[in-house]
Amino acid sequence: MMTITDTLYTRTEQALDTIRPYLATDGGNVKILEITQEGTLRLELLGSCGSCPMSAMTMKAGIEDAVRRLVPEIANVEAVN
């Protein structure tokens, strides 16, 4: 049986899948670490995204927009690395 948290996680993964091809072209990816009860999505930027000087822009303009569009329950998106 799927819980609300499972559904939220699945929908968030689907939202991230829309941005992953763009991250992959630069040798990067993103992984969900946690979705808190308060609606904060904590992500780890992988590969070249973890050290890229443009990662803050990628978070705001790409990842955060994609997630908020498809998963409005997510109130905040933050990178942990």
C-alpha cells in the first residue's frame, strides 16, 4: 500500500526526471535525500553539479521550478552538498 509520502516521493522523482537530461549533458544528476514533514525537499547534487559554480542557478531556475510546477506541496528546495 502506498502512503502519501510514497506518492509525494514518486511525483517528486517524476518532476526531477524532467530536468535530469539537462543535468546529464553537463555530467551531473540529482538525488532526493529527504522530504520533510514541513515540505522541504533536500537534494544532493551529483557529478559535476556538486562543484559547478552555476549550481545555485540550476537549483532556482531548473530544479526548483520543475518540482514546484509538478509537486506544489513542496514548499522549499535545498541542496545539502
